[in-house]
Amino acid sequence: MGAKVTYRVLIFDDDESIRQILWYYFDNRGYEVFTFPNPGSCPLCGISPCQCPLEESCSDIIISDLNMPVKRGLEFLEEQLSKGCRCKNMALMSGDLRPDDIERASSLKIKLFQKPFTIKEIEEWVSEIEKTIDPARRLSNWFLQKS
């Protein structure tokens, strides 16, 4: 019998209650969870290019609020992708999605969650994602030493 896979999620939201709810949900699923009030509080922001060694990713999932201090979530995710971030599963949460935000996120294959969303919506997406994650994939820990 193989070892249980531990997944990792990075959560960005300036609303502490959203961070806590998502932390609780993912922690109960056995995830390694890192939460940040905005991208500027995470070592990933401002580093270029991606610091993860080849064949590694910083996370299995990155979820970000759209409207935060310091940087909008969509710009943060776009920057991560342009820097070569290899995280394949990104999502954006917002109660104020504009048509251009929807179009940009869709073109980058970023999942959108309209606030208020339900945990069931998150769970359905996460359950599908988990089926696609290679259990042998490697996660980089470089940013853990910088936080």
C-alpha cells in the first residue's frame, strides 16, 4: 500500500475569516496549508523568475482573492505564471468580478469562485483537481525558508 499523498495549498485573502474557513477546510482534508493576507506578505511575490527547482512546484493549488491591498489577485496570478510558476491549479475568489477579469482569468485557465461561495463548490473543484495530481510530483520548499 502506497504512502498517503500530502497536497499543498497557498491561500491569499485580506479577509481573515475567509482565510480561516479555507484553512480549516483544507487542513481537514490533510493539506499542508499556507495563508497570507496579501501577495506582498508571501516570499513568492517580487521574486523573478520562479525559484522552484526544475520539475518542482511551490504548491498544488493557489487560491487568491481578487481585490486585496498591495496587489490584485489576478495580477498576482498572472505574474506567477509569467515568471514560470508551475502550479497547475489556480483559483480566484471575488464578489466583484468584472467581464474583463472573467475573460483574463478564463484565458489563463484560472478557476473563478463568485463570493459568497459555498464549501461544496470548493470541494467539487478540489476533488476533481486531486484526481489529476501526480502522487510522485515534487513540491519545492524554497519559500518556506524565506517566510
